Amino acid sequence: MTAAVSPLAPAGFPEIEPIRGVRLATIEAGIRYKGRPDVMLAEIAPGASLAGVFTRSATRAAPVLWCERALAGLPSEPLDTGAAILANAGNANAFTGAAGTAATERLAEATANRLAIPAGRVFISSTGVIGEPLEDVLIRERLDALATALAPGGFDAAAEAIRTTDTFAKGAETSVSLDGVSVRITGIAKGSGMIAPDMATMLVYLFTDAGVARPLLQDMLASANARTFNCITVDSDTSTSDTVLLAATGAAEMAPIVQPEDPRSALFADALEWVMRELAHLVVRDGEGASKFVEIRVTGAADDRSAHRIAKAVAESPLVKTALAGEDPNWGRIVMAVGKAGEPADRDRMTIRFGDILVAENGWVSPTYVEAEAAAYMRRAELVIAIDLGLGMGASTVWTCDLTAGYIAINADYRS
């Protein structure tokens, strides 16, 4: 666990009100970290709908495979029993073979028995070191204490319990009025390194008291995920454990949203995406060793997919990221990264801006460009790099951070 808090961290964890139909608890199991909680349990009341997205890694962890199967086995209608999320930090239970599968199954069964729900409605997450067996007995022998401690609220403690190399706990919330009924949407996340999501990011848990039919909830989550968690990158490495779960408890006094044509559907989806974007930004702000929060805006591409690939190529270039760390306005590295993306680009149509500073246009450096102004801009903690390809209507925004010696130090010592 790193000691210094990221310079890009917010002032503190937000004050998050309880979500009706959700109870939380944490314990210290001593899986890897000592003297801090490392297990979180969320109990979700009957009547909820659940949705999820997961990493597409070919080496995804046993808990991810379990969650994929569990989600696929849920009915379309609200659950007639409760559900639960059990997450641990310190050990990813990934690349652990049959032993990892068995540990996941034991945790699901033990949690189900303690909460009197089916095992297929227990969602398991693990994050931490890859390739080491998970001593699930450390968790199972504390399940009674964990379940006894369940209570409304406690999102700050839950966010703390799922941290690994994170330097701060991450949470966000909002409310939205749906035909005069105020509903809340809350989320917690962990993530700092191994961040280049492919369907999710590290671990994210979202809760709302709104009533939303499961098929629609899944569509909303997947759609928002494409524009939030799938648009961040710290180091271009996709985790084996990426999981995003969303529980809509239906406890708010409202008729459930069942059709996308319902006017409330767009309002809820927008609010959900806002919370997800806030959490995604917090993950980047806590990027291992990060000192810069950087937005890469690509417009004028052949299509949105092309724009996204170009933005990711710029955001993940080690040469671009080290220039950002050195506060060097080396725009030639951006030109390089655009060119290597394998997408349509025309040197003579492309423009590059650092914030409001026009850097390059018409295939050459802009005649108005002043290096000293760009260098001064690069000293800011938050940067915007805008690239217009001049080819079409495609657009995408990706968020990233710089690459510093701190990243190397954290990961060189991660298992030490």
C-alpha cells in the first residue's frame, strides 16, 4: 500500500446517504494487508434487479467467471430473494486453476448459507496479486461477524476495504427526480494500476433505489460503460479481474422503468452515466504515480470507433506519457501516436491543441505557436489535448495520466 495520497485526489470521500434496500459491512481478514479492512459485503434486499459487465481478458479470474455465470442465470423479473456482493482485496484469485474455482464456490456457498439466499445470487470479486492461492478460510471464518455487522450506509468503509495500491477511497453519488420521485444512484470503485478496461475497470459497485427492469438495466450499464470506464487508461494493461456490478433495489416509491421509450429512462441513464464517469475519473486521478490528469479529445475522425482507437493510442503511448510527466510540450510524439493507431489520418488536415493553444495545423507547426506558452500550460495538473483529424464526424474522449518514476517504484515493489 502506497503511503502518499495522489496529488490529484479529491478533498475527501463524499458524504453518501444510505440506499434503501442495501446494507454493507467490512472486516479485516488479513488476506494480505494487516491492520485494515480487506473484505466488503453488500446485502441487497429482495425485489432488486442486477446488471454487470466484466473484463474480456482471456485469463480472467475465477470470481469473474463465477459472476458471469451467476448473472446469466438471473431471471428478467425482479429477484424473489435477496442477493449479495462479497469482495476481497490483496489476492486476485486469478490464474489459480481448480483451486481458485473451488475457493470461489466455497465463498459463494458460505455467504449464501449465512444470508439464506441461493448461491447463484452471490457475486464474488477478488483483487490483488495474481497467481497465489486465495486462503478463503480467512474470509469464511469471519462471515458471521461480517453478516452481523451489516447496516445501511457505510460506503466510505466499503470503498476503503477494496483498495490495493489505491491511495484514496473512491465514491460518487447523485439523485434524479423521476416523475416527482427522488431516486439515488451511488457507486464505489477501486483502481489505480493495471487499468485499460475492456468491458469494465478493476472493481466498481453501483447501487440505486430506482426500479428498473433487468434487461433495460443491463443495456443502460453497458452503454454508459462504453463511454466511461472503457474510456480510461493508466498503463494499457487490462486486468484479469475487472468487474462492474449494478443493483437497482426498486425500493423507491415508483413504478418500475421497463421500456427505453419511458421518458424516465433517459433521465435515469444520464444520472447513472454521470456517477460512472465520476468514478472513472477518480481511478485515473489515482493512477499509480500520476501527477497529471489528462483528457484526450479526438474529433473529425472517420467514425467514432476510429476516433476511440486514435485517442487510446495517444493516451497509452509511453513517449507521450513521459513527456507529460516531464511537462514537455513535445507535440511530435502526439503526431507519432496518431500515425501508429492504424486508423485513417491525413497530416495536412490534422490540427493539435494543448488546451486553447493551437499547436499544429496544415501539416506543420502553427505560425501562432509559442513554445513558452505551451510549456507553461504543461505545468498544470489537469491538461486537455485536442486532436481534430478533419476527415469526418467521428469523435471520442479518453482520460489518462502521465507515466512517472513513481509508477515504476510501485510496481517493482508490488509483491515485495
